[in-house]
Amino acid sequence: MGKGSTSCLLSGAVITLAALGFTLAAPLGNASAAIRVETATIALSKSSRPPGTSVMVRGTGFARNTMVRILFTDFARHKTVLATKIPTGATGSFAQTVAVPMSAPKGEGHFSAADKLASQKATAPFRVT
């Protein structure tokens, strides 16, 4: 299994979960199957910058063909929605440039991305300077 993935063995009824990013391996004997679940992750083009700076947010492992929203949570725990309806496409990946909120105080914060279909979420730390 690759980094950021989990595997398990299911027995009995098989449910198709391709839209949620599940990969179904060859069925085993009596309807048992191995599946791999991708864990959503995001990476930032910068890890610290002042307010107003553009930052590229790249996400992988999200549900396929759905929409993602990006938020920034600052040192004071104030949340700002930066982008909505970002398509993930057939691979469950996206890339979007957003700006650090002008109102963000100096200190540790984080960017987060969440998809609506599978409720998958990923965060990455960011320091406002």
C-alpha cells in the first residue's frame, strides 16, 4: 500500500464505491474482496507568507468528480472560505490558487480542503508572517 492509503478485507456483499475513491481488487473466492482507500492530502506551494500572498493548494485522494472547498483557519481560529466548487475530476485531484486572508493575524494557522461527496478532509499547516 502506498503512503496515505489503507487496506482492508471485506466478505459478503460487494458494494461499488468507485466514486468515493475506492479501488476494488480481484474478487476472492466467495465474494470477498480487497479494497484500497485513498486518504485525502493537500500540499501548499508556500508554508509561510504575509496576508494577501497567493498560495497554490494541490489536493489528491479526494472523491472523484465532485467539488472541493478550501478554507483558511488563522491563529485566532477564525475560518475564511477561500474557494468553493473546485472540481476534482476523474482522478480525485485538484489544484487551486488562493490568497492568505488580509485579515489573518500573524501566527500558526492552516489551510483545509473538504469534498462534499465523501466528506473527506485534509489540512496543511501555514504560518502567517
